[in-house]
Amino acid sequence: MRTKYSPSQKLSSGHYVQIDDFEMYYEEYGKGNPMLLLHGFGGCTKNWHPFANELSKHYHLIVVDLRGHGNSTNPQEKFTHRQAANDVFLLLEKLKIKKFSAMGMSSGGMTLLHMATSQPNRINSMVLISATSHFPEQARIIMGRASFKTMPQEVKEMYKECAKRGDEQIQQLITQFNAFCDDYDDMNFDNKSLSTIKARTLIIHGDRDNFFPIEIAENIYHSIPNSELWIIPNGEHVPIYDSNVPFTSTALQFLKT
């Protein structure tokens, strides 16, 4: 996914907090009801910077670097979306936030699925962008073969921009990404488990997503009781950075309905 950051944006210096065995970095903007923002795999808080100014006019944003990403550490050198969900809940406990809204792109959305099914009364509403209930074979092939050398240029740029500890961190993340290829437990939501989600949910998906076909997004939509589905024509994985896609206004309209 291509991200563009505005140098004129006034962004916070961020905060660090100890969460179990690792140090988590997060940023806060704005006032109002809490809104959690979770980036995709290999990304960081900066993935949300293009949208932060507008969103912070309506919400108190909590923007997180997931375990091992950006400025957050990961002594275990392992990553699962289930563990990421637990990490974020522990952060919210420290911030004394009980109920919140949330948005997550790709791995961030998958983390939200774990959060919304494990503690369904905590999330008021959420936006899932290019998320999945499970890893289909086409995604496993991409994950298993992934290397820094073969990544698209914009993805390389994102990894380099976000990996604050340099090449070693990049390689650790790619190794964890490769491991998803053989993991059938972490992302394994069936229709019954998805039906327990209470949060109002907007599912955003590109119809040309090379990881997760739109049939998965449609199934999530049919399984989550109070949900809406937005399929973006010609949209690839995480299609919200396209200037022709009215992501922020559409998401805000949904969240405030």
C-alpha cells in the first residue's frame, strides 16, 4: 500500500508504555470519544498520519505501533493477531478506556476481529479495511514467498520508513510474515464466531485484493449481524490511499450514524 505523509501536519511526539514483555509505542490526537487506529503488517502509526488531522476533529485518537512494528519492541520475535489483540487491550486498560470505536487496516483489522470476538461489549463500532477471517491459499503463497527484494517498491518504502531499528527489524518482520503461510490457528474465524460480534461494522474491501478475494469480505458481512459492506471498484489491498476513494468522509459518516 502506498502512504503519503504531509510534512505540514502537527503530530504528537508519542508515548511509550511497558506491556508485559515489550515496550509499546502509541500516539494520541484530538478530543472526544476514543478511537483506536491499527496499522497493517510491516507498517506503523505513520500509516494513519494522512487521515489523523481530519479524524482527530471528531475523536480522541489512539494510534498504536503493534508488537515489533515501528517503535514497539518484540523480544519474542513472534507475531500473532491474537497476541496483538491482547497487547492492545492491555494498553487500553492502562489508559482506562473501557469502550471505544476502532479502525484497522489488513493485520490491524484482523487484530480487531480478535478483539471484537473476545470482548464483544468493548467496541461500539469499527471499520475493517482489507481484513480476513482466514488465510486463503493465494495469500499463503504470497506470504511464504515474500522477501524484501521481491516486495513492490511502495511496500519497501513503507517497511524502511516504519522499521525504526533498521534492517534487522525488517528481516524479523518478513520472517514473521513468512510464518503466516503455515499458521492455521491464529486467523480461523467461522461464521458462528463472527456472529458474536456486537460492534456496528463497516467492511471495506478492494475488488482486486490479491491477498483476500471479495468472497471473504462478503462472508464476513453476512456473518456479522450489524454490518455494512463497501466494495471499492479496482481497489487493491488497502485501497484507502487512492485520492478518488472518499475513505475518511465515508468512515466518519458510518461511525456517526
